[in-house]
Amino acid sequence: MEIHQAKHKQNSTIKQGIQTALDQIIRARFIIALLVFILMLVFKIHGSSLAMWDQYVSDYAKDGNSESVIVGEPRPIRSDEWMVQTPYSLSQTQTGLKNHNEVITVDGQDMVIGYNSPALNLATLAKPFTWGYVLLGKERGLSWYWGLKLIGLMLLSFEMGLILTKRNKYLALLTSVWLPFSAAIQWWFVSPVGDLVFFTFGFLVGMYNYFYAHEKKWVRLLCAILAALCASGFILVLYPALQVPFGYLILLFLLGFFFEFRKKVKLDKFDALFISLAVVMTGIIVGVSLVTSWDSLMRVMHTIYPGNRVSLGGDFAKKDLFNFLVNWKMSFKDVVYENNSELSSFYHFFFVILFVSPWVFYKKIKENLYGFLLFVFCLFNIVWMSLRFPTILAKITMYSYVPEERANLAFGFAAILLSIWFIQYAWEQKKLAFKWQVPIIVINLGLYFFSLYKGNLGLYLSRMDIIWTLLVAGLLIVLLLNQRKYLFSLVLLAAVLVGGTTVNPVSKGVSPVYDKQIAQKVMAIEKEDPGQLWAGERMMHAFLPMLGVHNFNGTAFTPNLDSWKPLDPNGKYEKVYNRYSHIYVEISTEKPQFELLHADAFKVRLSLEDLMKYNIRYLVTYETIDELATEKIQVKQLYGPDTNNAYIYKVSY
């Protein structure tokens, strides 16, 4: 008896110590966040896969730093980050942060429309991740981007956890790690997914706390400004594939806020002032940004890809709803039949909730409103993915903009929020009887097994992978239903962190771009002969703009059809180049001159005569082109070959 009492006392002491430590972390969370953010800036730390450029541009200058990756590995599949979005931002720092970047493609690119890039315009107010590029330059700007987004998302997730769990600070702390380090967030971190999750949370946290702390006028003002900036940022992401479902989710939360506060809060004259201020701020930021970029926006909307894409639902493999079970492995072994980003998801307990939903929501919607609204949203997205909708209904709901794989991301995001709400609900109730736990566990594990064993996942996972995945999933359900709070939280965090923290590398600086021999040669030529037009073969379409030189080809977020008229005066190949696309160049006289490589990539073959049509003066090639010279057009080799067999040529007419 005494031994039992001593053990119980020891356990109580341990629990009390854990709670005390967690309380201290929660109280100091803003100070901790600020210190980590400052350290990232000081040491130029970021999570970019910029070191991927070492595979394509290998030779460092003698004084270059070739050790940029501290831990982890750069991800080839994240090419939209290291080959497009980060180069857009770095190019901006080299060319004056203009609204229109003149060096990316022959006619330049609109930086308000293109990938939320940093620029000296009103739109940047709603893009806080890019402020570092404006204030601190390219290296610390990159650290600012990663640090502010991750740390800010953790803080906002904590606040969302408080909203969903009736102010349960410990579950909120769990949320602050669970959601930001979910595989879907980490694989899509530098993309519209990461941006929209951040802005959605920022807007909802601002709106909720505006009413929750209504008696404090200064809090109301700050929350109104936060909501306005995040609403503007949300709109200016310009990615309807996720904006549409996230927009519906926001509306459902606002409905929940209305019912929670309608009898608790009485509006006054300051509300009229603060709400008007927020609306005017949003209107000015969004209005001015869109008006100044209207032509570019219209060109994007009338592209072959993605502008003419129409979704009707129904084209989604049901077993892929369970891809969240394999998130833990994708950082360590690539999926061969699909890219890891597309398969990444959020670990959730929707299918546990599904089987208990009649007991949870029947005649109890009012007291469980947030859970019910999230549950309905999840069900709708499953229906959209499962059934083909009439075109008119798809367009009325605007889900015609939402491909099934993006609806799955929206479903997973809502399912994780629903899971957070449900954990609090389940732990408030009387523990579920064993006779009801068994069928829930068996049915869920049966669904999990079917999805893991059948189809492509069965080729990706070994037998032991499947066994361990099912064991961990089953353990989590058992711990959840039996209210084993500490152990459940530890196992869940382990499962999430294994699949999330290992995705992106921890890196330092931008040496994989600017410390390369060819980069320094290009920048030296640009200094001696500024403003000339370049063209680069292979990956140079993304590399050269980062150096601040005007490149004929590049990544065209906004295609300009007029720019192709010298090569295609009758528009024969318009379907090839009227798209968001990576534009590859090949110096050659081979045909066809335009070749579609992928939905988002095409190649254009340029003869020396074609170069003269655009007055292209410098080339980066991967073969000698001396034999192509004529009496009228001369070429002079200025660099190469290097390890990658790259050359720089000057063209004279």
C-alpha cells in the first residue's frame, strides 16, 4: 500500500513538473519566438533547397563557401521553391524591387501577380514574409521568409487551438507543433498552401480575438489591422484551387464566431471605426494591387494552363484519403509513382470521428458548433472528390477551380482542425465503453490496412512498414479514446515530427548561387556591359535572373503573347507558349522550333538568326557553337567549359 502511494505521489510530482514547464513555455512563447527569429536572421538560417543548384552549377569560386547545408538535404521535388519562387525573390533584390521585374523573360514579369514576390508596392504590406528582402537584402531576407512564416504559423496555430478547445492551453500548445510541422505544410511550405494556411489563421485569429477581448480597445485595433492584412494577403495569393475551399472554411468559422458572441458582445462607436478601418485597408491594398496588375491577371486567366482548367469532381482514388499514414516515410524514400509533395497530407482522426458523429452531433449541434461545421466541410470535400458534379453547380459553387487533389488538401487541413476540436470534446466526456471502442478501432485499422496494402502504396511500403504504421495508428486511437493524454500527445508529436521536421534542410546563406564561378563571371560581364539580353540553356532560365541579368527565357508566370511574334507571327504555336511555363532554350536549327515538354514547360529552339531578332548578346550554352557563326553573326567564347560543360558566348551582329 505504501509502495503504491509512493509511486502515485511520484507520478503526480512528474505530471506537476511537466505542467509547470509547459506553463512557462506558454507564458514565454512570444519571447522564445522573437529570440529564435533573431538568431535565424543573425546566422542567415533558412529551410530553402537552394543547395540543389550545386547539382547543376557545380564550380565554386576560390573564395566561395560550398558548405551551405547544415543538416538535412535539399529536395529536388521542391523545384517550385528553389527553381522558381526563391529565384523570383532573389532576382528582385538584384534589380531594385520593382513592381515589374524586367529581367525575368524578354518582356519581364509582374511581381504583384508572380509568386508573392517582394516589391516596393502596397501589396507587400500584405506579404509579411517578404519584408525581410526589402529591409535586409537577399541573404537575411531569405531567413526572414522562412523564420517569420514558420514561427508565425506556430503562434497562430496556438491561438487557433485555444479557439477550438475552449481555451485548453495544453492542446493549443500541441496544435502549435502538430499543424505547422504537418507534412503537407512542410512539403508545400514555400507555396500557396503555406501562404493560405498562414493568412487563414491570421484572419480568423484577428476576427475571433476582436470580439473575445472586446473590452480592450487597443486589442480591437490590433486585431482589426491583423485581420485586414491577412485578408489582403489571402486574396493576393491568387490561387483559387485552394482559395475557394479555404474561403468556405473561413465563412463557416465566421458563422461560428457569430453564434458564440452575438449575445456576449455589444458593438459601439469604436467598432464602427475599427471595422471601417479594416475594410478600407483591405480595399485599398487589394484594389490598388489588382488594378495596377489587371492586364497581367487577365493574361493569366486566359492561359491554356492553368487558366482554362475546369474541375467537376469525382476523379479521386478513395484510398488516397489515407495517404497521411505514410507521411513519416516520404522524407527518407521518394515515392516513385508520384511526387512526395502531392501525396503529403495532415495526420488526423476524421474516420474515428465519422463513426461516432451520430452520438456527438445528434441534437447537440449548438454546443458542438465548431466541430459540426468542420465535420460538414470535410464531408462536402469528400463528396466533391468522390462524385462528378454538373458543370453549372461546379461553377456556381466555384469548385470548378478546385482540382480533386487540392480539395483533398483542404479536407486534410479541416480534418486536423476537427481532430483538435474532437480531442478536447472526447477528453471532457465519460470514457467510451470498451464494447464501443473495439468496432471503431477495428473498422479504422481495416480501412487503413486496405489503403496501405492495395494499389501503389503497397509497392512503396514494405510489409514491416505497413505493420508499424498500423501499430502506431492503432495505438493513437486507443490512447485517444482512453483519454491517455500525455502518452497520446507524445506519440502523436513523434509521428508528426518524423514526417515534418525532416522534409526541408537547415541551410545557411545563398552561396549555392552567388559563390559560383559562372555566377561571378556573369555578374562581371553585366557590370562591364550592363542591360544586355541573355539566353541560357538548360537550368539557366532560372539561374541567370538571380544574378540580375536580363534573360530572354525564364519562368513566365504571366505569358506575353506579343513577345513570341518575331518567331511565330501567325500564332501557330500559341497553345505551346500561352501558359504558365518554364521556358527552356536550345541554340539549334532543329525543328520543331517550339516543343511542349510538360503542362508547365516548353522548349524553344533558337538559331543565330533568331537571336538577332531579339538582339540577344550573351549566351550560356552546354556545347560549343563556334561552328554556327557566319560572316554576319559572330560568336566569341568568354568562359568555359567548366565541370558542367557550360560556356558563355558573346554574340556580335
